Amino acid sequence: MGELNFFLGLQVKQTAEGIFLSQSKYIQDILKRFDMLSTSSAKTPISTSHKLNSESESEPVDQHTYRAMIGSLMYLTASRPDIMFSVCLCSRYQSDPKESHMKAVKRILKYLKGQPKLGLWYAKNDDFTLVAYTDSDYGGCYLDKKSTS
């Protein structure tokens, strides 16, 4: 049957030391789909100086395009936990996306353009240990002061 190289959008690289999973081809596909190939890259997936909220004064954007971008990014989080928080934050505004929300999603895409080769490494000889962590941040959401964990 052979060695597994590509499965459901995941690129699989098997070596004697372990397995590397990435989605660099999928990243190129979504950058092309949303016409982001010619843009500059970003060093972080989300801006720390700009806070997203639902009462944004900016103009509404096409809901279909915004949802398509969020859906594509959600699938990408399977191998890219570094964008999970940013994508989930932007997904909160799918019902009424504004230009500021679209700008945040495009920044995630710009970050991916600059970091397309990142993925998950599963070493062959490492013992797998499940470690749980929680950060009970009561009042962590600056909009409604509800827990974000």
C-alpha cells in the first residue's frame, strides 16, 4: 500500500524518528482562494493593540466570504494550534461581520503566509503524557465580564 503522504488535507512526513503533520499546501490553497498571495506577511496572528467587539463602527462585509474564511481557518487548526485562539475569537462575529473583523481574519492569513511550514511533530520514542491545564479567568472577556475559560 505504501507510505502515507497526504490525507484529508494533511501532509504526512514519516521518518525513523517520528511523524510530522502539516497543511502547507492547504495554506497556499486558501491564500490563493481569498486572493492573499501577493500581500505581505505578519509576525503574529492577531494584533495586541486592537480589540475586537460586536459594536464596531466599521462597515459591514460580505457574510458569506467571512464565514468561508473562518471555516477554512477552523479546518487548519487541526495542525496549527498557534492560530486557534485568533480564529475562535474572529468566529464570534460571523452573524454580523464588520470591516474590523475582516481585517483581523486577513491578519491571520498574512501570518500563515509568513509561517506556512509549521505543523505538529510526533516523536517515535517519546512517551505520550496527557497534561491538562486550565486558566480560570473570571471576568476575562472585556465585553461582558464573563469567564473565558
